[in-house]
Amino acid sequence: MKKIITLFLCFPFIFLATISFTQKGEESLFKPEIASSPQAQKIFSFIEKNREAIIEEWIYLTEIPAPSGHEEKRAKYIEAQFKAAGLDEAYIDEFGNAVGIWRGTSQGKNIIFAPHMDTVFQEVWEIKVIREENLLKAPGIGDDTSSCINLLWSIRALKNAGFKPKNNYYFVATVGEEIGFRGMRLFLDNSKEKFDMLIALDGDLGSLSYGALGFGGGRVIFRGPGAHTMQSRGVPNPNVAVAKAIERIYQISVPAEPPEKFAIYNVGMIGGGKVNNAVSQESFFTVDLRSANQAELEKAARQIEEICRQVAEEVGVEVEINLNKNARAYQLPGARHSTLVRTAEEILKFLKVRDLEINPLGSTDANAGIEQGIPSINLGRTYCRYKHSLREEAEIDGLFVGIKQDILMILSLN
Ligand SMILES: [Zn+2]
């Protein structure tokens, strides 16, 4: 009954959301004339003139360590740059996000642009960037320091050309993106403003995502009494349970199409037992389960749970199942053909970015917006390799395409 009531209550909202997307949306706001206008030319030539300064600042910012939870130094630097650029407001909020506000007119929309400041490198306190031709190499050089640089220089170039925004731009360099979009969630939850759009700046150049990927995997542990091999006849073995469960989990079929229903899983780790001449007392495996669709995610998770309970009973061991229920999947109806996505798509095509990939499988600060019903996308920064590893690399030329992308986005939405 509760389910029926919830469905009934949700229905008008889903319906309205669909209508508003299909009626207003579908038109890209980008036109090639925007990129060839005298103002855009002035903006782009400012970027070209400052090429070396941009690369230097990119190196400088990357060399400030900022593992999740320790972003203070970067936040101070970015706040100071927001101030120096002449934004109307610049501050560090109570959660550590560096926020800059550029006010437009009262009819303007409230639009967030959000790179993240944190990196995944918890124990790395010394960072030295290596420059080799068209590459910069260092942990965090791409993810997501390059987006912070793209944003700072987009603002400076727009200011330099005398651009007057109609929209109100909220530039939010976030903390804790790598640990569950923490900074953005807190920013949105505690803001008095209503936001019309959110553009997260993260990921490779050309990756445009408009939905929130859900994560439903976790860890399954089987436990038994254990025994020496010589006394092991008939003793339930958790390793057998692991093997059986994995075999059956791989029989679960999950949809690959359409993209809004896409789901996938992988058993990434298994382990169990301490010695070779005894029955394991404890064995485990992990399963990474992801989907664009919450119903598919829950369906697969339910099947995994059933299989594990069934196997535990058959083998005669205990089972503990810890699957993630918090990182839910969200899709906004009509998002793929919304103005926001179409505009970004046309800009990426105009810039001839390689590897253009438009999908509903985002896992960035945009997820925090989508969860709250705010049309949100993610836009990339430059071409990167080996992300989240110490040998991370980013292409210098790609960064300048990323800056153009961000500038054209602001000019088109205006
Ligand atoms: Zn990132």
C-alpha cells in the first residue's frame, strides 16, 4: 500500500518534469556565431596570450596536495583568485568549498559550475609535476586540478573581455568529491538559493554525462567452523560457498541497453582461509554492481542476496551480506534531449573533441544535483591517462580545448 501511495504522489511530478523538458528543451543554445563573435575572439586570444601562465598555474595548483579532507590550502588559493578576478562574492563556506558568485540580472538563471579540489591520494604530501612535450605528469594533474584551472581562466578571460552575465553564476570548487560528492551535497542541502542547472567539471574531455550512476555492490562473507584437512570430511567449507555463489551470480542477466537501464557487475576480489591444510573459517568476495537505473540496481542486488542465502543454506555455512544502499541511481526524464545536454553536445562537436561520449552514467558532483531534480551534467577537462594512480598524465593542448568548452558553455547559456 505504501508503495502505491508513493507512486501516486510521485506521478504528477514525474509527469510535470517530462512536460517541462519536452516543451522547453531540445534546442541547443549554441550557434557557431557565438564562437566567432568579436567578444568570443577577444576571450580566446586572452587565453592564447596567457598559455604559459596557465600551464604554470596548473603545475602550481597540482603541487598543493589536497587529499579528500585536506583541501584547505587549495581552497584558500582558489578563493583568492575568485576575489582577484573581481567576482561579486568569494568565500570558503562552512564545509570547505571555495565559492565565487558572479551576479547577473534578476531574470537570469542560477547556474553552478563545479570542479572538485580534492584528490584520491591520501598519503601523498610531496608532488612534483613533470613536463614532457604535450604532457604533464603528476598525481591529480588531471583529476581534477585541470578543471579548477579551466574554470579560473574562463572567468578571467570573460572578465577581461567585459562580459556581462545575464545568469547568476555560482562557481563552487568542492571538497570531498572523491568520497561521495560530499562538498556538493552539503552545498546544495544548505543553500537558500534554488538552482536551475549544475555543470560539474570533471572526467575526460568529451565525456558528457547527464544521469547519476548508482552503486549497489559490496562484500559477502561466508563463515564456517573450520577443521584440519584430516578431519574435514563433511565440514562445510566457506570457499565452496564463495565458488558456488560467484558461479550463480554470473548467471544473472542485466540489461546493456537502453543506456538509461544499463547495469553491470564484476566480482573483483575473492579471498578466504589462512592455511592450505585446513578448511577455511571465513571466505569472502566483493561484487561491484552499477546501474543507471535504480530499479535494475535493486533487482540485481536482490538476486545476489537470494543466491548467497541459498548457497549458504546448501553448503551449511553462515553468511553476512553487506551491499551498498546509499549510492542510488537517478535519471531525470527527458534529460538526454534537454537544452543543457543538447547545448553541451553541440559545443563538443563544434570543438571536434575526440572520444565524444554522451551517457547517463555519471559519477561526479553532478549526481548531487540530479538527486535533487536539478538538470545537471558533467563536462570534461582535458585528455588524461592513468587517473587515480601516481603516474597520472594529462595533455596540455587538451586543456585549452577544455577552457574553450567552458567559455562557450557560459556564452551559450547566457
Ligand atoms: Zn574527479
